[in-house]
Amino acid sequence: MSAVTVAKKIRLGLWLLLAPLFLWLVLLIILPHFELLAFSLIDPEDQGFTFEFYLEFFQEPLYWRTFLRTAVMSILATILTLVIAFPVAFYIAKMLRGRSKGIVFAMCLIPFWVSELVRTFGWMILLRESGVISNFLQWSGLASGPVELLYTDATIMLGLVYTSMLFMVVPLVSTLDSLDDSYIEAGYDLGGSNWDVMREIIIPHAVPGIVSGCIIVFMLSLGNYLTPVLLGGKDSLWFTEQIYTQFITRFNWEQGSAFGLLLLLLSSLIVWAGLKATGQSFTKTMG
Amino acid sequence: MNKKTILSASIMLAGALVASSTFAAEELRLLTWGGYAPKEVIEQFEKETGIKVKVTKSNNEEMISKLKATRGAGFDLAQPSQDRVASAQQDFNIYKPIDLSKIDSSQFISSMLDATRGQSTVDGKVYAVPHVWGSSGLIVNRSIAADVKDYTDLCDSKYAGKVTYRLKRPTLIGFAFAMGEDPFAAYSDPAKYKQIMEKVGMKLTDCKANVKAYWSGGDAMLSLMRSGETVAAMAWDAGGWKLNSDNSDITFVAPKSGALGWIDTFVLPRKTKNEAAAYQWINFVMRPEIAAKITESAGNFTASKGSDKFVDAKKKAQYQESFSASDIDNIKWYPPVPTGLEKIEGKILDRVKAS
């Protein structure tokens, strides 16, 4: 076989291997988005071109406020997740060895074997007024009457952090794993305090993990529907809920499509701004 | 026998199985509400006709959205409420006219059949026949909140943090009636309707502090009432009777300004693949003894003539306790929703939620 035919075969094989990915991207991701775009820009009455559905987002305070609220709470959830997950990841990657490392890592994973819906209902059973925690507080005398812990923004935050914890721990563990212990020892040998070592050696090394974890958690929180709807109270407004309402209860697909695309655009913008602000680039983080 | 023959024999057998199953797999894809197609009824239907029934549970908005997305394909029979048939047909063209000659009209309560026929006629064609009817009103825990008699009583500060309702159109309409308005009369006048809804929106905004949570799924409402976390709710009659069976203090109360009556219907999606089976199912479930089984599982009565004979006495007693004769006369039946009203309501509901 000549070198040319081998090269040809390899190229064909490459295309065949890429075909499923390519089909998936085009049929399930790109085409639907084009359809959404078409929906959001065409007036259903006279089939003409219109920006009315995008303008609606900026003109009706409720909509952009809902988005702003969703974005701020998602950012907060991301920061909280990072603060809680970092020590956990550090402990798994650097303090544990061998079997116990596997066990602790698996313990982080196990809650994710059940569906998000079941986990959320679990939280509802714990937190509701006639629920486990409320009853325990009354039994132990810490509270005199039933305590309602559900239906607040704090509950949403709890749910969001809990749901996204794993997606922060995994990238952090893998970047921290790749940090050679001798660097940390050298830091101490050169007279650095705990804080110096953390700031000068560990965090700079973990930055790609932190950034990719943050992007995933932020996107998951922003796009979450179940947690805010089930755990949130009467004031809980979440942007995905608004999209659902427009599509399903209002039959207003045009407005829903516009909201969907705005969510995509604005969240990409926030991620981009976050990368710029921390001096990171997307390729560096993912590479 | 060598390996090859075993292999080919098993392939042929498998082939035969596949062939026979595709041959026998006459299927009815039913888009309906929870409780409207109990297992017992489905099994009996399968035994009689050999048609498999595949049930998808849903609600009004989802049914219409699903059919809109597929332009009327994917299901053979659907069950939206009567007031949502004509407008959805006009706007999205998702249904197929019903051939009334294929339906055994003697099994229906004739006044209900006529009413549904009248309300679901578009361009001279009939699109729906009635199935299950019921009402929305109040579910009250009488040991604590016996004086909740009308929708607006839910806003009584005595019950702050102890009431629940949905943030959906029935709530707007119920409150409008309780505030002395007639929203149904204003259906044809969008400006007047908007004015009424804005007034109701203000009332609901004021009332928000009283609400523990806006329920969305029926089960969430049931668990709030059952656990005693709330003492009064705006909800469906069947939910109230379900709670009544566990706790006799709780029951459905027809509000002073009138319970809101709905009729869930049978409609054919435009691209139904098994119309014949759909008619068979309709005629089957309207038999009085089958209809009684559906009443048992859904909690609501049907449009089947003579089925109350087969419904158990407890169910009837609960119904009579909730509805006096004058309460029944006072039921406000939903007329067909004209297009565009949902947008007005949507804005108001959004504002209440955001306030």
C-alpha cells in the first residue's frame, strides 16, 4: 500500500469518527438555534422582520430584572461553591492517599447517582414546616413552634450549591493532583507561611481548574429550572422559568425564543467578562 | 443440530415475533389528565379490542403546546378543557373535526353534549365531545378556617401565611367574580377585561403576604393542606374530596360567588394515526359502569348518562356536602377563551409574582 492510500484511509476514518459528533452538533444544537433565531425575529402576524420581542426584554422591567436576579444569584452560587469545594478538593487531592482517596471521592459522587428531582424533593422533606429539621428543632427545644425553612432565596442558594458541588470538585481535584508536592515543600523551606504557599503556589497552579469549574457551575445554575421552582418561594423568579412560561403557558414561542437566545448571549457575555477580569483565556483554561 | 441451524432458527423466530408484534401493535396514543385512564379501564379495553393504550399525562397548556409543536401529530386522542378547544383550533389548527355519527350519543347526558358541541364549533365543524367535568373553588380546613367562604376571604389577615393558591388564570377569574366583576361577560371586550384584570392583580399583590406558597402541581397543594401547613386553598373539587377521605375536617367548599366549572373533552389531533381506535375508546369509556370507574380514580363526575348509579355512596355524599342545589346553579361555566386574553393575564400574573 502506498503512503497516499494510507493517508486517504486515515482521512476517511477521521471523517467517520467525526460524523456522529458533527451530526449531533448540527442536528441537535445548531439547527434548533437557527429555528429559535427565526422564531424570535419574525412577526407571527404579518411574517415580517421584527425586533419587538428583543425590545420587550429591555422595556419591561420585570424581564431584565428577572435576568439580573438570576445572574447575580448564579454568580453568588458559583463563588459559594468554589469556597466550599476548594478545601474539599485540596483534601482529596493532597491529604489523602490510595484507597481512602477513592472512597472520599466516591462519596462526593454518590448523591449524583439519583436524579436532580429526587434530590430536590429530599431537601423539601428536610426543610418544610412539618419536615425533619423543623421537628428536630422543636423536639430539642431550640424552637417553640414550627420553623419554615423552605421557600426562600437562601433555600434556592442551598439547592444550587448542592447540585453543582460535584462539577467544581472534579476539575479542582484533577488540577491539584497535577501539582508536584515538592513545590509546596519548597515553598515552606523558603520560609513561606500557609497563606503564602496557598497564594503563591497552590492557587496559581489551580487557576485553570478554578476557572473551568466556575464556568460549568455558573452555566448550570443559570440554566437550572427545577431547583428554583421547587425550593423557591412566592418571590422566586428565575429566568428559565420565564422561558418555560412563555413557551408553554402563554403559547408565545416568539417571546420564548428571544428570551432563550438572550440567555445564551448574556451568559456568554458574563463568562467572557469573567475571563477577561481574571486575565484568563478560554483556550488556556480548556487546554 | 449444528450451530448454524440453531442460529438461523432463532433469527427466524425473532423475525416472526417482531412481525407479529408490529402486526398486532394497534395502538391508541392518549394525551390526557392524571386519573382519566386508570389501569383497570385500560386493561379491560385492551382485552375487548386488542388495542394497546399508551397514556401521556398532561395539562391544558402542555397539551396545546405539544400539539402545536408537532402541528397536531404524535397523539391519537387528546383531552383539553372545553374553553381551550375553539381558540386553539383557530390559532394553531391542531385538531380534526369529530364525526358525531361514530359516537354513541345515547351514552351522553344530552345537555352536556349539546353545550360542548356548541362551544367547540369552528366554521360549522364540531371539534369536541364532553368527558369529565368538575369545578374549582375553595378547599378549607373547617376546624380552623370555617369562615373562608369566598375567594377573597383567602386574603383575610387572620390566615396570614396559611393559604395557598395557584398563580394561573382560574385564580384571576375566581377573584374577579368574588370582587363583584363578571370577567366572562368582558371576554369580548379586551379593554374592559384588562381593566378588571388590573384590579384583580392589585388585589392579589396586596394578598401576597398572606400566601404561604403558590402551588403548581396538585400534589404540592395536597401535601400543604394535609400537613396543616395551610388551612385554606383555591383548588379543584376532586382534591378537596380526596383530602376529605383522609381528614373529615377538610373539604371542598363552593365559594359564595360561584365555583368555576370546567368540562374536559375528547378531541382528535389533526394528524391522528388511529382515528377508529379513538372513537372506540370514547364509546368504551362513556359506558356508565366504566365512567364510574373513571369517576373513582379522577375524583370527578363524567358526562356519561346513568353512571352515578355505579359511583359509591361516599363520593356522592361528599359531592352533596360541597354543592347545595343553589351552588350548582351558581357554577360559572368557562366560555371559550378568545385569543389574546392570555397575554393580558400573563402580564398581570408576572407582575404579581414580581411584586
